[in-house]
Amino acid sequence: DTEVTQTPKHLVMGMTNKKSLKCEQHMGHRAMYWYKQKAKKPPELMFVYSYEKLSINESVPSRFSPECPNSSLLNLHLHALQPEDSALYLCASSQDVAGGPREQYFGPGTRLTVT
Amino acid sequence: DQQVKQNSPSLSVQEGRISILNCDYTNSMFDYFLWYKKYPAEGPTFLISISSIKDKNEDGRFTVFLNKSAKHLSLHIVPSQPGDSAVYFCARNQFYFGTGTSLTVIP
């Protein structure tokens, strides 16, 4: 099973709402990632978890709060977002963070719209 | 990562011909470059990687060349097929993606 699943596929939320994005993989990967992608732009790294610990935070605003409850699950909690946060949010996993090319397996993304 | 640039936003190639996608970088500190392909409404999928100690890596129709002195790498697809039509990203050290090139292979 080389699949990374993300739920929901689409999410519309108001600026005062609290919502969560979910990501799951069952490949035994120990690294998981959140990316943000705006239209016609490349994926932009937000967070990296390695062995369930946050190892990289790319200066992401605190209205985005990641959580890794176990090695298979990754959540992104959203609160008080702005309309400019509307984007495709991609989750990915890889075997590890270092020690090789460590290709990532991506989920299909959650299309987020903030109204 | 603004240090990874793909200067051609789009490329059109006839089926059966060679597609060459280019990537330039400024930061010489890397272990690997990776190439990903992305179809609309899907996440990127990994294609091929190259280590900083190599200058070429080949996998079937895909070959990546690395020129460290020019800080340039390229992905060659031979022969190109209509199913190759997608956006291609190079990524430095797996995290930092280039700006992408949209490839269209014309049947």
C-alpha cells in the first residue's frame, strides 16, 4: 500500500472557525510533511515530523497547528485563518528525513477555501 | 525555495520526441535533487533523483543530468508520450521545490 490519504478533499471555513485536516499513511514511513500550494506555484514546505517529533517549522503562523498522534497519522489544526490561507494543502510521507534521496509520497490534497 | 528555479513555465513537444526540462539552483549545499510529476487534482509523484556525487542517473525513459559547475540540472524524457503531459518540479533535498514546468506532449 503506497497510498497517502487526506480528508476532507474540500473544506470551506469562515475566519472564526476551527477545523482540522487529516492525513494517514500505512507504509511504515517515519517522516511526514505538510505543504501549502497556491495556484500556479510550487508546493511550499510548512512542517516536517520525524519519528513523531516536529523537526522543521518553516516559520508558519501559529493559526496553523500541526499534530502527529502516532507514526501513521498527521493532523493540521486550523484556527482564525485568513482568506489568503486559501490553498491546496498537501500531506506527504517518506521512509525517513535523512540518509538518502528520501522520495516523498503525496496525498491528493485538501482544497481549503477561507471565506 | 527561491533558490531553485525552472525558467521555462511551459514546454510543448511532439509525441516520440525528446522533452528536456531544466532546473537551476543557487545553493550548492544539497545531497540530492529529485524530480516529481504532478497531474491536476493529484499530489506530486516521484520520478527520479540524483545524488550530488553523480552527474547522471537513468531510469527507463527518464534521465537526469547534473552539472555542478553550472549549478544546473535537466530531466530528459525519451520518447515523450501524451501521458507525460503534467507539471514537473525539481526539488532540492526533497523539501524545496522549483517553480515547475508544464509539459504538453502533442499526439
